[in-house]
Amino acid sequence: MLMKIAEMENLLRQVRKEDRTQEFCQDLATSFSSSTCRIGKPGISWQQVHSWFIHRQKDSLSIANVSVPRISPETSMVLKGGTAAELSELAFEAKSSRDNAWYDVSTFLTYRVLSSGELEARVRFAGFGISHDEWVNVRFGIRERSIPLEPSECDKIKVGDPVLCYQERLDYAVYVDAHVMEIQRRLHDINGCRCIFVIRFDDDKTEEKVQLNKMCCRPN
């Protein structure tokens, strides 16, 4: 996802506004939706891509005229106790207060320190416009992006592991935190991993049987 964001930023600078047609945005949306980091996630529409360019252009104009404090890679990694060099290889996800689900982070816009001393970041979620920007607690609501696994990597998931799992209900479908309660190992076939994972969602404590493509593992 970090590479895709960098690609979008380059296109913002290189492609003229009048050349960002529906066909151009549709090609980008198709490319992003088919990338490995989007496995199991809803597809990206050309409207979302077009909206990203519009809002990012406005942000760029605002930043050019106003001095806005931003979370730099160095600042973010200091908070995580690592080095700036390590951050360059990482992507992040943030927890939305609207639905308690995790979404990929597109941009850290600015930050603030509350009276309690807690640090919050203003986050732009990947694939969403400015109306969905949120203030997120850095300590509890921002983390390294969860990792989708290839079928051959299912043995990396163990009972008790925390995972990010696709939760589908009648009126919504989101990625939320869960824990693996049981694993039913099965022989793989031409379609990939056939193992069954019994997971328990952290929010409502319900249990569900899912396959590997519905889960992402958490970085060590």
C-alpha cells in the first residue's frame, strides 16, 4: 500500500488535471484493486481515485500557503521506539471511531497533543476522501499494517494468535480484531488453502469459522 500511495503522489505531480479522466482513474482503480495488499478487501472505484486526486490537490495548495505541523517519519518512529530507516519499509493502519474497524492509512495530515499528554494524529484513510478524516490516538489506534498471507503460509497462524479478520454482517463488512481459537488443518488443493480457522472477534466475542483469505496476520 505504501508503494501505491507513492505512485499516486508521483502521478499527482506528473499528470495534468485535465488528463485525469474517468478512463485514467478506472485503470488506476483496477490496478490497485487487484494488488496483493487488497486481497479480501472491497474493490476501489474510479470515483474514489478521482476524489483522492481532487482532495490531495487541495491539501497541497493549503500546505503551500500555511505552515501545518505534520508527523514526519522520524517523529512517528521515535514514538514506536525504532529508527527512521525502519519506517521507510512500513505501512500503517488506523482504527476508525465510527465502526471500530481498521483501515489502511493514506496520509498523516497533522497531529496534536491533548491536555492528558496523549498524542493524536489526523488521518486520511486510503480510498476515502476528506470527509472521512479522523483524529486517532497514536498509542492505541495506529499500528503497522496487518499482513495478508499466501495459501502456502497458513502454518504461520497459530491458536491464540491475534489477527485482523473480515467481519461480514447484514448491514456492513469491515476488518476488525480477532483471535484464533481453533485450527482445522486440511490438505490444500488447486484452489489453495482449505484449512478452517475458528476465530473470536474481540468486539462482540462471537465466534466464526473462516478461511485464510479472510484474515491478515499481525506483524511480530
